[in-house]
Amino acid sequence: MGARRMRVMSAGAVVAGVVLLVSGCGAPGSSGVSTAGAASVAASGLPTCAPVAGSTFVALTDDKHLQNPDNVIPAVNAAAAAADPELTTLLDSVSSVLDTPALVGLNKAVDVDRQTSVQAAAAFVAAKGLAASDKVGTGKKVVVGAPNFSEGATLANIYVDVLTSAGYDASTQDVGNRELYLTDLESGAITVVPEYVSTLTEFLNTKKNGANAAPVATPDLSSTVAKLTDLGKAVGLAFGAPAAAQDQNAFAVTTAFATKYKVTTLSQLASACGGIILGGPPECPARTFCEVGLKSTYGLDITQFTSLDAGGNLTKDALRQGKITLGLIFSSDASLAS
């Protein structure tokens, strides 16, 4: 899980070649957790909606597009893509059926139900009817980079299964740090890697233009993919179609809270509730895609911040126990499975 969380969730800083994940929050708040004795009306004049404990979560819809899109996208060695257009066509067949609920389900299969990534991938390919009918890849070798977190490994195995069904000699190769595996992808030592649109866009942007480069990823998916395509072309990368599936910052409440206060979006939460207790990683109060953006984009009345972790067990446990109202998790987290 750790390597996964080192994908960029913000537009910006690079440390040791890895773009930091959570780009999120406003002015620092307190780190306390108690909600006892909260007033029934917050200073904003909105009713104080106390946290509600519960075992399941709902990610509130980012209806004003605070986050940049981190859709799953096949990143392909440009020479391989040019020599074999069918390769990208097959990868695009995966993108066409992969949405966020499906990605959540795949993560649940591995992280909760304890299937292997190989098993979860095979079940997905069978369920979605992704096996190819034509052996267009006979005799062609393809190496799929498998990032070292369960989601990345499962996606890599899905690519391998689909390519194998089309006759390719396809296999996975474990990869680690993005800075290292992109070098192999650019050289052709690896043929394809499952990637994320805004994360990779900003990684390539800062690699080309420096750590302080102005962000080029935006909330518009088409515009960001166009920027990614241009940046990739310069280093020998091509891309398939982005899937609807995203793994990005998300803000969750318990299902019990969402039901009690009748909220499904961040805008509804901002209109209905004051005195919100936000939980997330320590850097959240100073990041645009976290507390800063929740306040400036949505006008959320956040009166307390609890320093926890970046979408991990500390945040999810605080939600379950009713210690925070709203917690930063990730949109493809297995805990969001219905």
C-alpha cells in the first residue's frame, strides 16, 4: 500500500524523484479529536453535524472538481505502440470496462478477500468477457510492469491476461520506484505499465521543467491527457485510452452519517453541516487538494483538524469510531465496496 500512496495526489512537489501524494489542505487546525459538548449550531450558523460512528463508508462526490483526474491509463513504449497498433487496442478494451466501482471491487478481492492479484485479474477478465477472439499477437513478447502495490499488480495481470488471450507472449515484471521503471519503459525493456493520468503528467512535467514547475494537470481529463501525451512523446511514451476508474484523493463519511444527514456530495455537506472535524495526513492543513480546497472550493465549515495518515487505517478507524466527521481516503479503497 505504501508505494501506491506515493503517487502524486497533488500537483507539485518532488522529493527524491517521487511526487508527493496528498496535495491537500488549508490553514493548520488543532490535532484534538474530542467532539463532546459540541454546540448544536456552529459559528457559521449551520447546524453542527456530529460525527456518526459506523463500519462502512461513503466517498462524497467531488461535484465541483477539486481534485485533478487520476484515471487509470496504459502507458506504452512508443516504439512498441507504433509497431503494433493492436497492442494498444487490446489495452483500451480493458479501459473501456474499468470504472471506479470495478477498481474498488478488485482491491477488495485482494486486500480484503485475500485473493492473489493473479486470481482477481483472471476473474475480472472472465466476468467482463475481455478474452480476445483473434490471435493478433502470436510470437510477440510483451513485458508488463507490475507496480509494487496490490492495485497496480492486479491491473498489470489484467493486461497480461488479455494480451495472452490474443496470442502474445506476455508476462509481468515487478517494478518499484516510478523514476526507475519509467526509464525501462522509455527504453523498451518494459512494454507497458498501468499508470494514472494526473500523477504521471506532473511527474513528467517536473522531470522536464524542474521541481518548481507550474502544474499542468487540471480538473479537465481531456486537457490533462493532452498534456500527458505531449510530455510522453518527448521521452518515448505513448498512451492508450484512460479508463473511467480513478484512484485519487476522496473524502469519506460513514454510511450512517450520510444517511442521517442526507448527503452524497461535498456541496451538500457544506450546505447542511457546520463544525466539521476533518481527519487526514499531517500536511493536509497546508495543501490545496485537502483542507485549503475544501474551504475555498466548497466553503466547508471545518473547525477542527485531526492529524492521522494518508488514507490509511488511522483515518478509517477514526471514521469508524465517530472521532472525525470527514476523512481523506482514496477513491479506489477496498473499504468503499458496497
